[in-house]
Amino acid sequence: MGRSDWGTARSAAIWSSPFNLQADQTRRRPAKEIYEIVTDGRIVMPAFKGVLSAEERWAVAYFVKSFGGDQG
């Protein structure tokens, strides 16, 4: 990551808030999309591939989905 990339990433981290896991917008996401976000990261959320197993990442995705009562 070059110097200018680091500044952009750091700025995004400073000015971006994490997703609200209880917001309708988050709960409406399919479990597969939440799994992909947990796996690859997005905006201020780091990637957890290599940190959590695939089974653990699916557990996180379904845990987030449980906030909305939808297991889809």
C-alpha cells in the first residue's frame, strides 16, 4: 500500500462508522452477503479470512441475521 493509499484508508477509517448490525438495511442483507463482508472486509471492517474459519464466519453471518429474525 503506497503512502497515498494509506492516507485514503486512514481517512475512511476515521470518518466512516461501522455498520449498525440492528439496522433494517443490515438485517435485510442475505446471509451470503454478510458472510462475504466478514470474509473480505468492507470500508472500516477488516477481513476475517485467515482469522476465523469458514464455519465461524457463517456463524457470524447467521448471528447478525438473528437480529432481524430472518435466517435467509
